[in-house]
Amino acid sequence: MPSTLLDLCEFREEIRKSRFITLAGPISSAAEAMSFIERHSDLAATHNCWAWKLGAQYRSSDDGEPGGTAGRPILAAIEAQDCDQVVVLVIRWYGGIQLGTGGLARAYGGGANKCLQQAPKRLLVQRSQFTCSCTFSELALVKLRLAEADGLVLDEQFTANGVDLQLAVGDAQVPMLQQQLADLSRGRIFLETC
């Protein structure tokens, strides 16, 4: 099951006098990925190579390194670590010793791999959206049961009769949550698919 990062992560290493700093972080859009790259790139560095993956979308850049020696190995590291919704930026300061195409691919991919391995992660749970309605007095219990099922409240609208909720719940937790909500409301609360 794919996972994403909890926060910004950093890994530093020196390979044959070239300094590499790898930064990785969670993203929720392509614009956020590009903003991360822009914010963290070091214009004084020799190269700022990057890759990001967001579901079926992905992009990478070699930033002047020989084609396929930086961006693709970084993207391969993201996929090897089973990460999604992640951006990785590898900043290189050239140290005067040529690494060759194989050495560059190992340096960029290896740095990304090591950074992602040590990063704190959380699993990306596939959730379906549902709606339900409850009374004001039931709201706290509904939210408690939803939290226990690792679900999310996407929206809540207060009405004259109670609260209309829009929820996101993992597919595996739906039957259990449906039963718990029915039990606490004597069958009045039920999940409806959006």
C-alpha cells in the first residue's frame, strides 16, 4: 500500500568531493510540488535535480546532468519505496571529479532512496465518500466512531434538526462503522454513498 511523508526530510552525503543534499516532502498537487522545488532549490549549486509523483502524474528533471542520470533515478527511488504524493529534490555541488553516467545515477537515486527510507511516513488509505445525518447530541459519538475507523469529516452543515455530515471512510471500515452508527442511533443513522 502506498505511503506519503509526514513532513520534510533531509539526507546529506559527499561522493568523490561532490556534495549532495536530498530533500523530500509531501505534496497534494503538481503546483505544490513545483513550489517546493522552487523554494528549496539552491541557485548557487551546480544542479538542482528533482522528481515528483502524485497518483498517475509524475515529472522529473536532470537540470543539466546527462539525460536520464538524475531525474529518472530519483523517480525510480520514489516508486521503489512505494511512495505517492511525494516530491524529492537533490542538490549537487560539483567537486571536480567526474562520476560518469552510472555514478551519477547511483548518486542521485541512492540519495533519494536513503532519504525516503529514513523519512517518517503514513499509509495512504483509499477512502470512499458518504453522507449521513445525526442529532446534535449524537454528533460527538459519531465523530468518535469515525475517528476510530480512521475516517475523515469532509463537511458538516448544522440544520434545525441536527447535523448533515459528509464523510470519507476506508472501504474496509465501512461495514463496521455502518453497524456502530446504527447501534448508537437505534437504526436512524446510516451511511449513504455520495
